[in-house]
Amino acid sequence: MTSPSVLGLQVPDFSAAVTGGGRFELSARRGRKLVLYFYPKDSTPGCTVEAQDFRDRHAQFAAAGADVFGISRDSLKSHESFKAKQGLPFELIADSDEAVCRLFDVIKMKNMYGKQVRGIERSTFLIDGAGRVAREWRGVKVAGHADEVLEAARAL
């Protein structure tokens, strides 16, 4: 089952714990492009490569006027460790209660080792300066994804 598109919709304001000791407030980010990428779990192979891809293009995203944030259900402690180990120049949002995940409808039933489990469907959302979803990617394959998001951010 596919998620309903949120393309063009205004993202409701939300607040969440973020690495670095602060809180992410969507309303405080108005006027900037945002890349919110949802990933299943810190320090797993695919999620590590995805984080490294966004890390390696961080300066290019900044030059395009886009701020990058990774989001998963992991704790702040896990996020801080993952961020430090990978040298991530952007913050990670801890969504332990799944409130942000529900907002973007990224929690799905997935097969893991033959069992059905609830988890995050790897997804990315590009939000324009007015707070509207300009682009969405669901069921993301990591290879080449950060480049595609960067091109969309530059074009916005």
C-alpha cells in the first residue's frame, strides 16, 4: 500500500528534540529550504551510507539554501553517537514517539527476517521556504538519492 502524497501541502508546525541539545521548530525555519530525510535506524549499513552521502554534499546543500535534517525513532543518545562517529555536519531529529513520522506517514509494516514489523519507510521531503512540500521521495533506494535531492533543492 502506498502512502497518500503530501506534495504541495503545508507542513503543520512541529517541535522535536534534536542533537546538539536543542529543539527543532519548523516555524523557526521559515524562509529556508529544508531537506527532511527519514531513515530506519542509526548505524545500520544503508542508513550509514545515506547519512554519509548527505554529509559529503552538505556544503552543496548549504550553497543551494537548504538545511538537511535526518529523522528516525532512535534516541538522542543514539543520534549523538551516530552523528559523532560519522562526522555529520547536520543535526538529527529524535522522533521516539513517532509524532513526526505520523505527520509524514512514513511508518509502514515491513518484512524483516520473515516477520512483519513496524518501521520507517526510507523517505525524503523537500520543503520550500513557505513550509510547503515541494518534492517527496518514498521507498528510497540509497544509491544516487542525495544527488537527486540536491538537484531538486537547487532547482527550487
